[in-house]
Amino acid sequence: MQQLVDQIKTIDFQSEIYKDAYSRINAIVIEGEQEAHENYITLAQLLPAQEKELIALSKMESRHKKGFEACGRNLKVTPDLEFAKKFFLGLHENFQTAAKEGKVVTCLLIQSLIIECFAIAAYNIYIPVADDFARKITEGVVKEEYSHLNFGEVWLQKNFTESKAELEQANRQNLPLVWRMLNQVADDAKVLAMEKDALVEDFMIQYGDALSNIGFTTRDIMRLSAYGLVA
Ligand code: Y39
Ligand code: FE
Ligand code: FE
Ligand code: FE
């Protein structure tokens, strides 16, 4: 704890090195929120019975995007959106392909489990080391991300038996991308005082809990989680 307190006191939010790293991490979050907004609109088309709820989630994602844009402006940082688009390309293409094929289970795994768990891990680790302005924004956002994760968990739990095989396949296809993404941002995250080990740990806890809530056994969860590690 004392170590964290000392570390935060020494973060210079206006240093060139901080702002340079922030230009990529902030862009990733802005682009991520934009894509999440679009993904929930697509999911609303795939799940017309839950259209209202999904459109509400998509609107929350656009508010998140606006909040994080304000965080960048507050630090006088220009987000590197080109970098961020490339960062999400793999998951983006897999989501698009699945949507075209009507594979709602794969779409839910990518957005509501993988991306939401990634967001929750990143925001939880960021909050204690954020500047005051960004901390308040991020605290409001992360609460809503839990409700997005919950949407995916509830739907997949209700449809577990029919979804199991597709979930396994989608996990195998997409979890390795998350580890590659984490490796790509590790150096920039470290400049923001976010440790890669802490991000990995928080992600695994969220994702493992989600798989358990959906109905996977501990044995299944171990097997599913192992797919990332070889990437
Ligand atoms: O559902 C959502 O709002 C998720 C889109 C937002 C993505 C956040 C991605 C966070 C990754 C940041 C990595 C920083 C180390
Ligand atoms: Fe989000
Ligand atoms: Fe969001
Ligand atoms: Fe979300």
C-alpha cells in the first residue's frame, strides 16, 4: 500500500513520457468504447427479444467514449486512433465475421465476456494510479462495464447447453489475441504505473468467474484459460 502511495505521488501526468504513453492507451480505450457501442447495436439486431436492453448498453458505451475523450483533452493529449484501430483489428474482424454468420454466441463471447473483462481489469488497475479527473470518470464507467459482462453471463447461462461447443471454439480463436494485445500495451501501461502482471491477474479472475457463472466446471475453466498462454 505504502509503495503504491509513493508511486502515485511521483507520477508526473504532464511529462512527455507519460503523455506519449497516454496517447496510445487513451486511444485504445476510446476506440474500444466506440467498437463496443457498434457491437451492442449489432447484438441488438441478432437478439431482437433483448433489443431495448442492448441499445441501452450501446448508449452507455458512447457515453464512456465521451468520458475518455475528455480525459485525453484534460491532459492535453492527442489520442493515436490509427494505432488503436490496428490494436483491435483481430477481435474486430472476428466479431464481424461471426455476426455475418449469425453466430450470436461467438459475438457475445468476444464483446460481453472477453472485451468487457479486459476493460474491467484495465479500469480497476488504472483507477488507483489515474489523475483525479480520469479517476472519477473511470470509476463511473467500470460500474457499468460489470452490467455489460452480466448481460453476457445471463444469456449464455440460460443457453449454456446449446452454446457450449461454440463457446469453446470462440474462446480458442479469441483468447490468444487478448494476450497478444496485453503484450503490445505492457510497456505503455507500465509508464502509467499499471503492471502487466496485475492486468493479467485481474483479467483471469474476471474471465474465470464469468465462465463459472455461465456453467463451466473448474476443470473446463483451466482448459479454456490455457489457450491464451501459448500466444
Ligand atoms: O465494453 C467496453 O466498454 C470495452 C470497450 C472497452 C475497451 C477497453 C479496452 C481496455 C484495454 C486497455 C488496455 C490498457 C492496458
Ligand atoms: Fe466498456
Ligand atoms: Fe464501456
Ligand atoms: Fe462495456
